[in-house]
Amino acid sequence: MPGFLIPERYKAHESSVDDLMIVSIIWGVTIAAGLFTASKAYKQSKAMYARTRHLSTYTIMIWAEWTASMTIGVLCWCHIRGYIEPR
């Protein structure tokens, strides 16, 4: 059953093996970049907290952006794999 923004004539596209291989490579690069970014953000957060004894707006925004990016990546991966239907 289509969702609010999906018209009745919508026909789902099945992912081919080639699509899944390309997405897997991109997903792997995303995870690697995410881990690198998280380690850098952790070092910066730890240094800032040691210096000021509180979290700054910058630190909170960095972690919020990282969380949002990783969440979008997981949702896209689940959609491509067919775990989440379009709504």
C-alpha cells in the first residue's frame, strides 16, 4: 500500500546484483569515513571537555550531524536491501 507521497501508479524497482555491489562499496566507504570522523570528533570533544569542563555548541552539533548522517546511511541501506518499503 503506497504512502502519503507515493502515487497509486508507483511500481517498485527491484535491486539487481550490480546495484547491490555498487551500494555495498559506497556503504563500506561511508562506514570507514564515519569511523574516522567519529574518532576525530571524540578526540576534539575530549580535549574541549578537559579544557572547559562542559560541552560547547560546536561539539553538540558535530555529534548531532554525525548521528544524523549515520542514521540516513542505515535507512538507505535498509531500503536498498528491501527491509524498508517506500512510504
